[in-house]
Amino acid sequence: MNLSQIDLNLLFVLKHLLEEKHVSNTAMSLNMNQSSVSRTLQKMRVLFDDELLVRKKYGYELTPKAESIKDDINTITINLEKLIHKQSFDPKTVSSTVKIYGLLPQINTLMPKVIARIRQEAPSLVVSIDSVPRRHFDALVEGDVHFALSSHQPPNAEQNIYRMILASRTFRLLMSRDHPLANEELTPEKLAEFHFGQTSLQGEKKLSFEHKYQELGLANKKHRLSAPVQVNNFGAAPSIAAETDIIFHLPTPFAEEACHDPRLITREVPEELHLSFQHVYLYWHKRFNDDPMCEWVREIFKSLYVGQNTDS
């Protein structure tokens, strides 16, 4: 096939179709009408001689061929964006989208000032934020986002991820104002007698500070801390804590925000239970390291947060 016959705009739509696995969602995200997206899908099916998306009982699934070309389509569109930015990037006129992944505590703490600066200096640049709990670096490695905000470390085998320290990270214990420990001096021993909520954002099976109890000799494989409630996002914690005796160990900004509910209080975490991952980083992949738009966005983060001792 002659390359001149390929409409690059169709490849861009196809990229989103393969990510969304849904025609109407793709249309919404690209501000297109659904019939236009459907026509694009039909043209791409002809081009690749494959169905690409197959309707199932609960939506669409990618065909094996679609799975095999997804990364290639990603690479092509990313390189095209980099080429365009390199030749013509101007914050005042750029109309691209910068995609950022992060969990709500980091997004709520760090992104408002970043967005305010972007709105001021690059009013046509769209900021797309994904805060759905999942493994923090998957979207970054796959090229689905430009940046990730996280306190976690990438896999040791992944050598193409760069980072910048943005903020310190502290935690508080969130509990009901009527909790038996609400007015008590907190020690690891006293806390071990009560129940905790497990905030499992990436499928973790243990409380974040349970290893500290093991180091103190207060817990082992047979005698573990009680965690009768498990949630997969921070948002569910406040209402549960307010109505029960469950204690949640949460990032400080989120815990303090939750205390707008007068039924809740926060308490300091005993020093013996302090965690080692005390920083929030801005992560980006090597593929975007030299992209002018991403360089510009990184400078915004740097000017706002690096060296500011922000608590996240």
C-alpha cells in the first residue's frame, strides 16, 4: 500500500479506540460524533484486514491483531507528536493534551497549582488526569500517559523511567471522634489491639505499616494485625471510619481534608511506625524526555515544588 493513502488522523483515532475499547467513549474523549468514529473504525478494519474490535457481552475486546499493533500505533502517534512539538511548540498556541496519572491525594495536592499555571500560559493545552487505582507505572511504560505522580518505585528491570522529587509525604491516622483511642496516647502496642482499614490501591495484601510491627516483634505470620475492612481507594475511608471503630492510615492531606466531617479526627502516627517512602516523585519515560511540551510541563512542576518541602 502507498503510504500517501494513509490518513494520519485515522491512526490517531484508532489509537484512542484501542485504548478505550469503546466507540462512544472514544467519540466523547476526542470531541467527535459517534458516527465519525464508527466510520474510522470501518476504514481501519479494511486497512488492517481485521475486525480490530469485537463486540462481546459487556462491550468490546481487542482482536489478537489489534493487541499486536497497539504498541506500534502508540509509538507512531507519540513520535508524530514529538516531531510536531519540536518544530512548532509555543505554549500560547499549543493545542495538544498532556496526560498525567496519579492517585487522588497527590492529584488533589499537587495538580491545582500546575493546572492554574498551564491555564495562564498555555490556555489551549488540555490536561487529562487519570486517578483510577492501578499499578502506577503501567500507563507510563505503555506510553498512555506523559507523567505519573507516585511515591512508589518503578520495577528494577525498567531502566527508561526518569524522576524528580516534588514533595515530602507524611501520614495520619483517621478515626472516629468517639473511638476508644481518640484521646489516648498512641503506641504501637495500643493500636495493635484495634482494627484497621486496608487501603489496597494495587492489590496489596498487608497493611502498609505491618512490616514495622514485625520488626518490633509485635506481629508475625500467625499473629497479624486485624484488618476486617478492605477498600481500593481513599474515598471510601472517611465514611467508614466515621461510623465504625476502624482506623485508616492515610496520606496527611487526604486525612485532614476528611476531617471537615465533625465526626472524624486525625492522630499522629507513632514514630516507630513511620514508613520509609517519604517522597512523591514526578515520573516520565525516556520516550518523552526530549519532547518540548513535556520539558515545558516539567519546568512548571520544578518551579512550583522542587525545594519547597511541600507536604503531600
